[in-house]
Amino acid sequence: MTRATMNKPTIAEVKAYLKTATSLTDPQVMAWAADERKGVQTALNQFKKRLERQAAAQAAFDQRFTYERQLWAAGHQYVAGMDEVGRGPLAGPVVTCAVILDESFDLIGVTDSKQLSASERERLYLKIVDEAIEVQLAVNDAPVIDDLNIYAATQDAMMRTIKQFKHQPTHLIVDAVPLPFDYPQTTLIKGDQKSISVAAASIVAKEYRDHLMATYDQLYPEYGFKQNAGYGTKQHLAALAEYGVTPIHRRTFAPVPKYL
């Protein structure tokens, strides 16, 4: 064994170093580019791909912050992003959430809640609540939905959410549902994919509603609410046929009326 070979780090040592490295211009990383060992080159290629993924995620995050930064630059200190969850299910409430962020918000993983796993949403939910300037929620349950209709019930909950803020926003970014009250607002289709604050609101709203439905699952275990969140799955429809309608079912949503 030559002295040069003896002085080389092991493959494990190279991998350990690369776990904490942050740049391809790191002198040690650059020096290993000339190392001919297959294990080192494989580790370097994996490191490069990781940096590329991180750069892409950062660029996407910055793009989703465009609306907020434009509004801040225009003098709007408090911009609220808003979303809802639960318009389609046969059972359970509609939940709306609004989130106010500032420029220090740095949770790159925040995106459309439907693109995240349950564990990712849970982790981000806790961090959003911790890092946001303010988070507000409102809930309209099944009787209100039946009384108003789902669209009006969603708007009602959204407007109540905004009115609860201690830091009153001067501009809203709303996902798909324009609100009929006197607030300047930007309405975006698929807003949770285009705005960080709307995406943050979608994550909080979904986590909050999922926890509510898990509680209802304990009261009405036959319907599988913890798994289906009130949507009309095969298990849910079979339970409706066998056990009938619960107090949290929306009586104006087909096929619920035929089981009353």
C-alpha cells in the first residue's frame, strides 16, 4: 500500500463529509473530483444531484413567494393567504384557514397540501403555526352547509376567518373563491401551487380537518372517517346503507338523502 493510498479517506468518511457539505466549490469536494475510486465518484454524483434538487426546490419556493413580495413592496405589511378544505365530502365540516407570513419565512417544503404525505403535512403544520405572524381558522359544520349551500358556507367561513385576525390584513390572496366583502384580494386558480401563504393555509386547514374527522371516527367507527375524511368511499357508502345517516352528514349531498 502506498503512502498516497494510506492518506486517502475511506468511502464512509467521504460520504459522511458530503452529508454536511453545501457546495461543489468546497475545496475538499473539488479535491475528491480527481479520486478515481468508484465509491468516491458515486458519492460525488449523489451529492451533486442532491444540490440540484435543493436548488430546484429553492427556485420553486421563491417563485411561489412572488405575489407576497409584490404586495409587500406595494406597502401591504400584512398579506393573508387563504384556502379551504372539505367542500366535496358527504360528511364533516368545511374548514377555512388564513395565514399571514413575513419575509423571514423559509419552509421550502410548503406547497399544495395534496402533494404532501401525511407525515410531511404534520411536520410542516407545526412549523407553519410556529413561524407565521398569525394563523386563523373557521369551521362551518354540516347543518350550516345544508342551510346555506356549500359555496356560501365556504365564503362565510372565509370571511369570519379574516375578521378574527389581530393583525388585520390589507390584502388577501384567495384560492379560487372570491369573497363578497370589502377587502382588496387576489383570487388565484390553484393558488396553493402559486402562493406560499395560500399553500401554508391549505396545509393547516387540511391537518385541522383531518384531526376533526379522526375524532368523529371514534364516535362513528363504521364509516371510516379517519381514512376517508368524509368522502364517499366504498366503505363509507356501505356504512350509510347499513347504519344510516349520522349527525355530521350533509343531508343535501347526494346520495345522503336516500338514506335518511
